[in-house]
Amino acid sequence: MRARLLAALSGLALAACGRGDAGPPDPAAPPCIGLAGEAMVWVPGGRFTMGENPAYPEEGPPRAATVGGFWMDVHEVTNAQFAAFIAATGYRTVAERQPPTVPGAPLAMLQPGSAVFRAPTPEDPAWWRWAPGAQWRHPAGAGTDIAGQARHPVVQVAYEDAAAYAAWAGKQLPTEEQWEYAARAGAPARPEPVDAAGKPQANTWQGVFPAKDLGSDGFAGRAPVGCFPANAYGLHDMIGNVWEWTATAGARADAAEPVGVIKGGSFLCAANYCARYRPAARQFQERGLGTDHIGFRLVDTRRPPPD
Ligand SMILES: [Ca+2]
């Protein structure tokens, strides 16, 4: 278990892009949409070019892909939505469960918890730490909470947790193909998460990573869902805020357990470091480990298309 967790945390260090502590909304933050329950939009099927040329080898090579039409959540699953699931089912997330006992493991890793990002320091250059007590209600560990964050995306959910929510909701996690097709929305990907006028289109990191997130897009840390413009399909936060689980399995040489593909970049993605705020961006994440920058949204492939 310890080796698995340490390997996972090591892998996360490769994946992160900045500081993860949430800050208060900036007064200049963009207006956010009203939330209308389980709002979904219809994404018409089609054929598209998936992947990009390899500044990031895992994204290529570009290849043709075809998806059928499907309904998709307009925003990431929120803390309020996840709380309703927990209240209805009594489900306990992976991060709340007791890890197996392994002789010699650091004391902290023998307690329920999860991975939390922090700014590296000269004394401790690690980007990720195992935070006892970290779970969806306490995203940065014991002593933190989600008070006032009902419409923030739920985080610290492992793949199993997201799949359990999907089963309860009667929907599905999107495949990677569905997710990328929806994120592209038929338009060429922009290299930076801004429109032609330079207006932010997603919650990402401004400033030099990892020294300081300036939050000039309105948010340092996670943002409530739907606070940035929707793409042409009406989907918000597809290239920022939090990474999102997909149903697609991945592969990573240093992973000691099954990994899944996550899509979408996060509030930690910075221009000077990872730039993964593009539809083609993908990472391979241990399915048994949540973090404070991974959430999810769902699709519904069974609901009939709109008239
Ligand atoms: Ca931001």
C-alpha cells in the first residue's frame, strides 16, 4: 500500500501545475450561471480529429474518431449534488475508508486521507502530500471544509466514487472520445484559455508557477461551476477548474494500480508549466486515488435525443 501510494504521489507530481489551495473569489470574478438542477445539453454525434501533435506525446498522434449523440452535464458535479447522493445512499468514498495496514508505512499514510497539492518549498520540494482526513467534505485535509462551496465542483473522489454516483444518478461517465468531442465543440482548439480579445475562458493559473497564482481570471484555486463562458454546445469549464474522470482506461509505466484517463486541465495549469487547458489534454491517474483538483461530470447515452 505504501509503495502504491508513494508511486501515486510521485506520478501526481509529474501531473500538477501549481498551487492548489482555494482562495476567495476576486471581486472582478466573472458572473456565474444559475444552476438548474441536473441540467444537461445534447451533444450531436459526429466524426472528428482526436488528439494533437505532440508537444505532449500522450496526446498524439491525431486520429479520426466517431461518437454518437449524447446528453452531457453542463457543469461539473457540485458539492451539493454529491452531498445529495451521499444523503440518499450513505455511500462512503474511498478517501474515507481505512487504508490497509503495511508495516513501515509513514504514520500519516495509515490513516484515511487523500492527496493534496501544496506549493513546494526549499525544505520540502514535494508537490503532493498525503493529508489525513482529506476527503470530499474536507478537500485539503482535516481542518478544511466546503462551507460556502455548495456549487464548487466536488473533488477528492476516486474513480470508484464517481462511478457509484453515476450508477445512482442513472447516467454514465463519458468515454474519453465523448469528452474530447464535447470539449472541442467543432472549433479549433486555442493554444491559451482566452478568447480572441484575451478574456479568460476557463479557470486556470496566472503568474509564474509555482510561486504564486495571481488569480487574475477571478479565482485563485477552484471556482464555482459555470463561472466562465460555455462552449458552443453550452458546456462550461471543459478546459479548466478541475480535471474530470472519464470511463477510459489508461496506462502509465510507473503506476502500480489501474489508471484511468482524466481530461480537462485544472486551476493548477499554468502557461509556463503544463498548458493542459486544451481539449486534447489528458493525464493518466490512479483510479484509486482522488486529489483536490479532480472531479467529474456525467453523460446520458440512453435518454432520447431532443425533438
Ligand atoms: Ca484561476
